[in-house]
Amino acid sequence: MAESSSSGLTFKLHPLVMVNISDHYSRVKSQMNPPIAAHNATATTTATNNNNNNGAEAVETASSSSSSSSASSPRVFGCVIGVQRGRTVEIFNSFELLYDPETHSLERGFLEKKQELYKKVFPHFYILGWYSTGSDAQESDMTIHKALMDINESPVYVLLNPVINPAQKDLPITIYESELHVIDGVPQLIFVSSSYTIETVEAERISVDHVAHLKPSDGGSAATQLAAHLTGIHSAIKMLNSRIRVLHHYLLAMQKGEIPCENSLLRQVSSLLRRLPAVESGKFQDDFLMEYNDTLLITYLAVLTNCSSTMNELVDKFNTAYDRHSRRGGGGRTAFF
């Protein structure tokens, strides 16, 4: 497979596509994998039967276990839709498709029906290609890719890697194009990866933010939600700081002559720095000081309320102890407060 595409197309991917593919994979995986309790019960029953019967059932159990392990990471398939304006391809949405594992093909009737339904709701969207899950493109994927060329002569292939890699910082999404290369004197279609950018609209930003701040299913408290929110802000600031450091070190190396000077990059840095004085405006300082003072005032009021509550508890305890002492002494003294 070639490393990168040479078509010159610009791909823009919307978050809704990633959410749809991830949801499709999660649903299929949860439906195919049996519950743990049922699996343990089946294993116990199988072991008992193996002890009482001959070894034929052991072979059957091994084969069922092998099929279960292969089904633990299923592959899902679907189509991606969007628009293409000139050299820019923007992928807006996706829908699921039925896949036949024996023929390695998609059910064409179901595809055409879904295409008609989407055309009624989104008349400007066209089928741009298809999606699947896996760590890398497989040889059988080219069969599906060629089958969609009568709908789109140059379909795109969006691949989601469902394996969680904590060390990976990039999104587990790869977009492939197909190019005709001559290999050993024979022209063949191969997959080549293409770069892409994430494009969002206001409705998508609101939806993604809402999903990110959903209350946990176990009834997490408001403190848990606040901690998650602050953790997200801290991660964003940390990432911004690291990128600014990289840019700073790059400029220092360019100033020392360690790397060649790039005018295009310097223009981008200059454009970025011109935005900073807008943050130091008088209105920003007034709004910031007002919010800062309000926060301090709320904090002081909370401390005063806490001190007043502690003082009231102390006075109540003192009055109770003083009243008992007065009754023992028989005096006519009154309470302290």
C-alpha cells in the first residue's frame, strides 16, 4: 500500500461520522458477545459433559470458543455521504449497510433503498464511499470498494480502528483513496491514505459538548461532573502549552540558523501573534476583574457562613453546659446567650 495519496483532494470529516461508526461497532459487539454469567454457565456445563461423555464434545467446545474469540472483534460496514465542491470533499453523515461475509459483498437492494430515503431528506448529499472497522485495510476490502464504483467512480474508504491505544494522540480514523498502480507489469488498484481535517458546525459542537458532559449512569454527583470539566480544561491548556513550546523552540532554532528560514511559516506565526493584543483590551480586563471579584466575594461569603455556623454550634454547646452547671449549683443565673 502506498504511503500517501497524490490526488490533491482535501477531505473534511465531521464528528457525526465518527460517532455513528463508533456507535455501530459498539452495538454489534455487545450483541455478538454473550454475557459473562451465561458464558461461565456454558463453560461449566460443557466441562461436565466432557467428563461424562467422550472427547467429541471437547472438539465442539474448542471450535465454538474459537468462533467466539473471532466474533469478539466484529467488523461493521456502511456508507458515508456528503458533498464534493471542486477539490474539497466534505463527509457529513453515514448510514449502516448489510454485509454478506461469504461473498464479501454488500446487500445492494438495502443500499439502494437507504440511498433513496436519504435523497428525500438530504437532496444535496451523495454517496462518497463507505466505512468499516479494523486496524488496516484488507485485501477483501477492495472487492467492496470496486462494487461501489458504479455509484461513485472514485469512492473513499473511511477506516476506524476500534483498538484503544493510550499512547496514540491522533484520531483512530484513516481515509483511503484508490489509485491505479503498475505492480510487476500489471495495473492494479491499491489503497492509499489521505490526510483530512475535522470540520464542525455549531449544532455538532453543541451535541459533542453535551455528550462529553453527560451525567454518569451511576448517578455521579455534581462534584464529579465539575472534576471532569476541569480535567478537560486542564488537558486543553496543557496541550496548548506544549504546542506553544514546540513553536517557540522552532523559532529559536530558526533564529540561530540551525534550520532553514521558512517565510510562509513566519507569516502564519505573525498572524497568530497579531490576535493576542485583542485579548488585552480594556473591556476584557474589566470583565475579567469583575468575574474575579465576584468569585472572591462568593468565596468570602462561604467562609463567613461556615464561621457563623461553627460559632452557633459553639454557643449552643456552651449554653447547654452552662445550664446544666446552673441546675447543679441551684443558682439563678441565666444562659450566656
